Amino acid sequence: MLATMQRLGVAPSRSRPSVSNDNPYSESLFRTLKYRPAMPVKPFENLLQARRWVTDLVHWYNEEHRHSAIRFVTPSQRHAEQDKDLLAGRAAVYELARKTHPQRWSKQCRNWHRVDQVHLNPDTPQTKEVQTLKKAA
């Protein structure tokens, strides 16, 4: 495979096999793309059709798709810092509902605090312990 890629002038990826977090943003986008109902099942008829589809996808992904890792706001809302007001409003609505009907709530309200850092595969205490052991060995 490597020889064929080199013959075709394609630079090989530096990603490691079976590692999903080399580029977490790309990996997340690919997963979202694969499970999106509008994913084309047939090849594009021409380059213009492919470009239109990608343009529509990028618009949807950034302007409409609410990402769970950033508390169900869009990337555009996040980058424009509109998420702060949206999340504060959601927290207020949930808290009011909880106070109005406490019998419907078995736990605390959903966490609507802004996420400062986003990770596709965040380190867990177990992961950190294994990494520390490997470094010590």
C-alpha cells in the first residue's frame, strides 16, 4: 500500500493504526458524517455536485448541528460566544421546572455549564495511571 501511495504521489498519514484520537475533530466529523441520513450512497455525478454537497454539509455541521460535547450548541454559536447566554437560559428553564414540579426530578438538573476544553477521548484516571506506569518502565 505504501509503495502504491508513493508511486501516486500521496503522502501517507502519520496516524497510528487503531488510534481514534490522533485528530479528534476530524474523527468526530467522520463519525457524524457516516451516520447522517443525507450521506450519499452513490458516487457524485460530477465535481460541482460534490462541491455543493460538501458546502451544504459544512453549513449544516457548523450552523445547525448541535454538538453534545459542547452542551448541544452549534460550533458557530460557540465561536461567537453565544453559547454562554443560551446555556444560562437553559439552566434557568430547567431550574424553574425543577422548582415548579420537584416530584418529576429524581436527580440534579442537567449540567448546562459551559465546557472550556473539548476532548474526543478525554483521559480518565485509569488512562493516566497506565501512562505513568509505561513512562516509569
